[in-house]
Amino acid sequence: MNGPTPKISVQAATVADANRSRTFAIAAAQHVAGLFRGTESRMKVWPGSMRPQHQIKNNKNPTLETQHDLVAYFRVFAVPPIQYLAQRLTAVMKPVLLRHLSSACVFATLFALCALSAQATECIVPAKPGGGMDGACRMMRKVLPTKDGVAAAVKISYLPGGIGAVAWSSVVSQRRGGPDTLVTFSGGSLLNLAQGKYGKASVSDVRWLAGVGADYGMIAVRSDAPYKNLRELIDAMRKDPGKITIGVSGTIGSQDWLKVAMIARRADVDPKNFRFVALEGGGDSFTALQADHVQVVSGDASEAASYLKDGKFRVLAVLSEQRLPGVLADVATAREQGFDVVWPIIRGFYMSAHVSEADYRRWVAVFDQAMASEEFKRQRAASGLYPFAMTGAQLTDYVRKVVEQYRKQSQELGLVR
């Protein structure tokens, strides 16, 4: 009767396979047993022969009857059964393998996908450990959405050099920066980009992914320093500019340098008379301050907040519109102390421009989801950051405008040719 072959259930197929295997085993055993019948009539060698002497007396070499010939053993006993087993195994297992081949392929594919999804996300910090950029990566590691109750694995890599220039170049040149590689940036990164410190770079060289918080500038000293406020520090620097060394992230023209320069100008002091030491990030700056290699640090409020717990440092001023909440609530703003300087900083992440549109959109969605959660808000506050949430095209437009603004300001200060 013609027609489609009826489908059988998985249970029926399993029973059929078992029956076929049992039949195969019985037939193989019978065949092997048959090989032993009449073997003596076909072979010349039989070790330890039990035949009567009169049956071997006509042999020209009777001693051969009891010699051990391993090659003969193998040829007589092993080769025929192996050939038979191979033939039967091929015949019996072929339909089974064909039936389950598609399932095996599906399993292999799923295994490969799981292996890929298990790869850790890399968060590149363009500075040494301990600064605000490091804090941004650590914050996001805590708040990235979980999948099936399993937290996303985030590997933090440190790539200092050129205040972000090394990391930028590495990602733009594709030496680093796959679909799961994020690079953290700050307002200082945008300032360096505007001033040409990343070489012939432009905003479109990378994909701007997410802005996750706002930060503000601050001025800090050691807790045993004689300066109790910003006014006392500026007065001391005016009297003897070469006595006090200021640690900043970057060289002349960097955002940390500009913070001090703007404060100095409000006090009618030429910042060129000050002594600056270029360091790699906030962590490096506070390490130098603790060791008294520098006496003042110009940095970010979030960095200072994480170092105030042990009581070794004192923040003299925050460069915000109004006092900041949290551990810096008692610190007066520069405005309150007679220096009208406000320096906001954004923190966020960018990706390689070579990632696919699908991967970029996937990460935009991940950050949108993360920043909408209450846990993100708690972690942002714990990191010393303040509300600022922007992703995708909106962030890209914002970055383009800020870089252009920084470029104009730097040209007015003679920092850009």
C-alpha cells in the first residue's frame, strides 16, 4: 500500500534498537563459536595439543605441534570474528546513527552557543586600578541583568597610557574590542579627544554606548595637611607656588589641570607658576598623595568618596552647583568659598566601531534595562555618582556637542593650535 511512512514514537524506536542489538549479539556469538569447530583440521599449530600420539606420528616435524605461533592464533581466531563483528555492527547501527544524527547536530549546536554565551564580558579601564573609571566598571559588573538567575561574568582589564589614548588606539585599530568588550570613559576622555591628544581621532571612531552617571571635580589633600579649606590652600600657593606639588591625571590641558587653572584664575594667580605632576588616573593620584609625593590632588568626587573611609584624606572643595549628598555632604563647594568654578563629569562606556549593529543594539538594550532598576540606582549612589542616564544615538549626539564645546574652550585657552 502506497502512502507516507507512518511515524513511530521515540519509545518504539528505542525498543526496536534494543531488539536489534540483542539479535546481533546472539548471531555474533554463534558465529564465533562456529569458528572453533573443526579448527584442528584447518590449522597446523595447536598449543599443548591433546591429540593422541598416533594422530601426529606421521608429521615430519612433530615438535611443531606444540609450538606457540601468535601470528597464526591471530589469523585464525581474531581476524574472522573482527571482520564479522564489523560487518554486523555497520549493518545494525547504520539506521540508528542516521535516525539520531540530526539530534546530535542540534545538541552540538546548542553546546557551542552555550559556550559562546558563557564567555565573559571584558570591561577595559584606560587607567590604573582604583580611579573613577575602575569604579564605573565595578559598578556595572554588579548591576548587569542576570539570565536564568546567573549573573553576567565581567572581566576587568586595565590598559593605562596616555590618559585613555592607549585604550582608544587599541580599540580603533581592532587590536582589542570584540562584540563583548566595553571601554569606560569620562569627561576627561572627551576633553582629550577635543584637544587632539588621541591623534587624528574623531567622535565617530567608536560607538558610544551608555552614559551611566555624573561626577564632579574636587580638590583634596592629606588629612594631616595644614589647609582646612580651599581659600587657605590658594593663599599658600600664591605665596610660594613652587612649594606645593599638585597631582593630576594627564598633562597641561587635561581636565584635572583645567580645574586648578580655573580656580587659580579666579584668585588672580597664574597657573603656569604651579608645579604639576602627571599621573595615570585617580588611583595613582591618591597613592602619590598618601606617599607625600604630591601635596594636592585635583580629581573627581567619586574617587575621593571611595578614599575618605580610612580618614587619610580631606576634600577641600567640590566643583558642583550645590553640595553633594552622601559622604561629601559636609564639603563646601568652590562657589561657596568664593571661586565660581563648576566642573561636571560624565562616566560611561563605548565599544569598537567594528561591532555589528545587532551587537550594538543588544548592548544598548542591556544598559537601558540595567539603568531602569532600583539596584542600579543604589549602586550608582554607592559609587559616588549622580543621576545621568543616556544611551545609543542620544548619547552619541551629546558626546559630539560636548567635544565641540571642549574644543572651543581649549582654543580660547591656547591649548589647541
